[in-house]
Amino acid sequence: MGRLWMTWSIDGVGSAGQNVADVEEACRALVGSVERSRRAFEVQEPWEELRESALYLQEQILGPGRETLEQGRQWASSLKGLSVLLVPRE
């Protein structure tokens, strides 16, 4: 599996996209983005829910997401205010 194009969005914060080398880098980008989004929330509860979503999606990226991408297909998922899309790049 080669490079990937990744997009993600965080409800109430924004969205982003970038090229990543592999699923591990995608996980770091996703979780890191959620960590940085903490300052956008005045109370902890919504942010903590987003963080839990990011950690769950990280597990999904490393499991079924990786399997789907290795077959050359795109993979997407969302959970409680967090969405991610990974597309194989040639």
C-alpha cells in the first residue's frame, strides 16, 4: 500500500486534508488534530467525546481500514462528530 490522501472533519471546529505515508501517519494526524482542537471547546465534555471517537477510529483505521486500503479501495468512517476518509494514492 502506497501513500494515502486523508480528509477529516471535526464538528464545530473544521476540516482538513493531507497526504500521508501510511495508516500509522493517518492515525497520528487524526488524533493530533483532535488534541489541538481542545482549545475550541469551552467545556471539556464535548472534546472528551471527540477524543474517544478519535481513539476508536484509530483502531478502525489500523484494522478494517488498513485491510480495505490494501485492496485498493477507499475507506471512510464517522463517529460522534468526527469523520475520516482515506483514499489510496498511486
